[in-house]
Amino acid sequence: MKLLPKLALIGSLVTLACTQTHGAESTQHDKVAQNESARPVDKGFVARAQFTTAMVEREPSDNVVVLSNQYTQVFFFTELRNLKGKTVKHRWEYNGKIMAEVSFNISSNRWRTYSSKNLDPNWLGTWTVVVTDGEGWPLKATIFEYSDKDKTLITP
């Protein structure tokens, strides 16, 4: 199985596991617009989440799926909805081990934020950021592959 289909399958399984754990519907970006008006006002969710090589005016410049270890920093962007007054955390994991946790206090019902991670070029493999609520429940999990091969896959 090639790397991209494998990553897509892993990402789907992680997202499915998170939504089943929470008992909520999928929050994929393409479904957000369709379901946003049907969501209860107090039901918070992640509208967008992605890895990127740079942030420009509080927006991700690209979407990282596979990243060459020529890059030594990566950002994780999230757009949160209906979580005003809550705490949300980005939990950075490398091959299943927690490497960092960054907490955010959400100040409005639409909140864009990001965290970043400096990467050692030897930390090859799967990186995951799990977005959790203040109680530690997963809201979203997103992955990218850090590779020593020049197989960077970045989409606009």
C-alpha cells in the first residue's frame, strides 16, 4: 500500500474513533457548512484542523500530509466553534508518545488558533495532534508523516 492511501486510511480511522468516542457526527470540513445550522448552539466542535508549514494572517498557508525532514518546524491550526469560555488543548504525539501539550482559553464562539513544534530531523514517523476539550475528551485528531525522503506532500 502506498504512503498516501495508508495515511488517508489511518486519518479516517483516527477521526472515526474520536467521533465514536464522543458520540458526535463527523466534523469534516466539507460537512461543517451543511450541518452548522443544525448544531445546537452550545455544542462545540472543531470546524477546521490542519498541519501547515507557515501561518499567514492567522490562517494556514498550506496543508501538510507528508513532510520532509528538511523542514524543522511545523504548525497545527484549528478553527473552533461554540467553545467560548472553555479550555482546549493541542496534544502533540510522536509515534504514540506525548511530546507537548498546549492549552488555549477560548474567548469567542469562532476561535482560530495554532501551536507549533520544532522537529528534530531524526524524529521520523507519524505525528498526531489530538485536540481535546477541558475534560480531556478528544474533539479531533489529525496526523502527518515526517520523512527522511524528499516526498513532501503539501496541498493548497
